[in-house]
Amino acid sequence: MNEDTDVPPPGALVAPAAARNRAPILSVLRRVLPETGVVLEVASGTGEHAVHMARALPGLAWVPSDPDPQARASVAAWRAHAGLANLAPPIALDAAAPDWPVVQADAIVSINMIHIAPWEAGLGLMAGAGRLLPPGGPLVLYGPFNVEGRFTAPSNAQFDASLKARDSRWGIRDVADVAAAAAARGLSFGERIDMPANNMILVFRRTP
């Protein structure tokens, strides 16, 4: 099936941004992810990215997760609709928790999470990556980030204000702060890739 034209199945949620950003994200994932292995997606949201990436990367076993039951139900609906053998059922995972219901992953991907969550969730994400990933295994983060304490566009400043209005613990993180927190948890900063709509991808790798 082609999710670009399918009507969403019953119980599935739709995020318009997912249709806009999935192709640019996929182009980076093709390069930075291993060809085979297990990819844990943290905070899968609607599940649209999980379906798109699993379909495009058949050598990878894609494991979606989310702490929200409604999100997991949406992921399950999209998964049933897509019928992909390499897309696992969604699991309940709180990034901030000290223990995750996963024992191993060759790569971890998190799309649009750490700015729409308390900083503790971002720290937990990096700690989990430090525990699970093999040496050299990538942690891939996508979303808006600040650079040297500055917003990269006026729209990001407006977005940050709207996030903080919803929850004072949320907000756009600075690349340097993320890199420092990752380094403290056994992850080296690999690269920063500028993406459309004033977003970025940050790639970290588990140190030996």
C-alpha cells in the first residue's frame, strides 16, 4: 500500500508535518543508519514516520514506541494497515524512565521529541542510548534546535514561546547543551545536518 494516497485507517492519527518532512528525514537515515539490525524509534507519535521508514528500509526491524496510549493505538492502526513484516507492534516506553522495556538496539531515532517534553526526557533518551547502543551505533534526533543560544529563525522563536505557554518545561534546546549531555552519557557528537523548515538532524554515536 502507498500511505501517500491511502485514507487513514480507523483509529489512526494524522500529523500534517509528517507528510512534509518524512522524505528529507529518510534521505538522511539511509546514510546514517546501518543497513540491517534493530531501530528503536522513541516517541513515535502518530506512527506515520514508522510506516514510511520501515517500508523504505526493509533491511531494518523498526520498533516504534510511545508513552501515550492514544499514540500507540494510532501506531498499531497504521501498522495493521501497512502490513509490513519489519514493523513491530508499538511498545510503551517513557524516555525519562531509568529502565526501558528494550534490551538491545542497533540504532535509535527520535523525531520531534526533546522540545515537546521536559528536559529530563531528553536526558533519559541519551542515557538509554548509552545503555542500549553498540559501539558506533547512532542516535538520530530531528527537530528545531538553537545554535549558540540563538534561534535560527523568527518562526522558531514563536514556536518556542508557544511550547513554553503549553508547558514551561518544554522548549527548543541548544545544540551545545544536547551535545554536552550526550557526551556525559557516552555518546559522541557526529554531525549536524540542516533540514527544511528550520529543523536539523543531530547524529550521535555510542563511544567504544
